[in-house]
Amino acid sequence: MAFNLKTKIWQNGALDWWGFIGNEDVFLGSREFPLPPDEGDEWVVRSTGERFKVIDGEIRLIGKEDVSPHPWELP
């Protein structure tokens, strides 16, 4: 398996990372996705606010939070 993970992950043509978590395709991010993903890595997907962490070789959704926009995205 890729990167010694139990979670099936793939990258699409737009360089976005996806994973199969809980019988669903889940967006894992693009630039925020850690490469290579390793035990204990944690990140927040800026577009969705979802927080993921690698625990026991699996990518797990551990929460959701509000994400502030980048300065150039402000009105």
C-alpha cells in the first residue's frame, strides 16, 4: 500500500488528494496534505475545515473547524 497506510489514497489530475474513509470518498486536501504522510501527522483542509490525523497507519477524520480565509480572499 502507498506510504505504508491502511487507508486507500489517490491523487487526481488536479493534484488533489482523496481517500476512502468509512466507505466514502473523502477529500484530503491539496497542498495541505503531508507528503509523505507519517504516523502522527495532522492537517486541516482549508476548503472544508476538516481536520485529519494519521493514527495507527490510518487517516482519520478527527474534527471540523472554522477556517479563516487567506488575506487575498478578503473583500
